[in-house]
Amino acid sequence: MQFTSAHLLLAVSLVPLVVADTHYAGLCVNYEGGQSVYNDAATKAACGNYFMRNKGSEWWNTCPDCGMENRGGIDYCYSKAGHIGGDELNYYCKYNGAHGSAAD
């Protein structure tokens, strides 16, 4: 079989150009003395913001199942379907007064 530029164009179009870094859980942190310190208020606010997000059709642009869960005494934002985008969570954490975020 001979490959033409049309074959190459078709093959390239089938490869996703954006690979999202999505997560099932995340929380907001402040940085103090080189350590990440959990920010409860920012985590709750950021999770609420993400739940209300509707920015498009990409997986991370909505989080219809975002909600708070508690494990080990720490509240964190959780998405059973893994809708939490790392960049988006970080944005909402900073918007709500945290220095950054941590996601898994």
C-alpha cells in the first residue's frame, strides 16, 4: 500500500491534539515554609465554582458530578467520572485565595 499526503492527513486527524490532565480528586493549598498546607475554605469554594462551570464540550470544561468528600479528616473536591482538570482547579483555587492546588 502506498501512502499519500491524503493518507497522512487522515492519520494525523485521528490523533488527538490535546491530551488533558484530568483527575478524580483535588484540593487547594497554600505554600508555607516550603510545605503545601491544606486550605479548607478555598477547596470548598473552588469545588463549588467547578461544579457550576460550563465552558464547552471538552471533558474538563464541566464537572457535573463535582462535590466534596471527606477521607482521613480532609475535605476535598471529588469527581467520580474524573472531570477535574488540573489547570482549571488551580485557577479556581487561586481565585478563592489559595496559592495553588494538588490533584490526584
